[in-house]
Amino acid sequence: MDSPLRLIASNPVDRLARTVEALLVVASVPLSVGELAEAADDDHERVETALALLHERYVEGRSGIVLERVAGGYAFRASRDAADACARLFERPVERGLSQAALETLAIVAYLGPCSRPEIAGIRGVAADSAVASLVERGLIAEAGRELGPGGAVRYRTTPLFERVFGLESLAALPRLDDLGADAGELRQRLLEVASARAS
């Protein structure tokens, strides 16, 4: 008679969950259900069942690794309990503090992107070259084509890494501009004005 462990190991959904788990471990970016289904050569519904099983296994407070839905897909991250230890082990540029200029530039690109350096400079009131270069280097923004016309400026958009670092499932999960507090101050007002002008 088969042991309980052998029965679990031979369960097709459990086998698929192990495959999905491995795919998420080796992936450098979050993977969608479709990408997981294609790589695992299985159907979407079964992959979603496998993800639910993994979600129960890798839950905050029970595991040092947590499965989360982020940037339009699924990925593993360190649990909050283990985050400080992980930060000490890996000094990644993305996790070092961003300057005020970089944060303002990132907010503009996240809310209004794709947008160009001249547009960013116009909203901030100062040159944006250094802040844009820093954010590109960190992988938080990337080129997204050029403006129309001769010598069109490069336009920038946020990346899946931005969504992952800030724990967003998508850009739609950004707080509404109206909900930003007084701390956002003048930049919030300028973003609202530009957003209103674009909508009209």
C-alpha cells in the first residue's frame, strides 16, 4: 500500500504546483498565469489551482518566502520577517534610498508616462537628466519610444521591476492623485493640472 507521502507526490496538481514553484524560483520577473501555463505545458485553470496551493504553502508568518501577485503576474519575495536580513546580504541599488528628485521623477513617469525628459523637467521646474539616468540604471523606468517629429525626445515608462519593488499588481493600483496627502504638496498639484490638461 502506498504511503501518504507517495500519494501526495503522485497527485497531478501537486506535481504541477512543484513545476510552477520551480518556474517562479528561476524567473527574474513576475510570471502571468498564461506564461506559467505555457511553460508548464498545462491549462490555465490547473495552473491557477496550483498557484492557490502554493499560496497556502508560502504565506506571510508561516514561511520565509511569500508568494504574491504583483506587476500583472506571480513572484516570490522575502517575508517581512526576513527582509532586513536579505537587505544586508544583497545591497541592491534599487533598494537604496531614492533622492527627492528621483522620487518626483518616478511619480511623474508612473502617473503620466510615457513621458520625455523635457516634459518631466517642465513639470518639476528643473532639469531631469540626472534623475532619469539614475532611474534607468536602477531598472525602475525604461525607454518607451520617441516623441513624433524630427529629433523626437525619448519617452520613458515604468517597468515591471517598479511595480514589484513598490508592491503594485499594476499601475492601476497606484493611489489616485486626489488621495495623495499634503506631503505630496506642489508636485501633486502640478500632476493634477497636467493630468487634467491631457484629459481635456
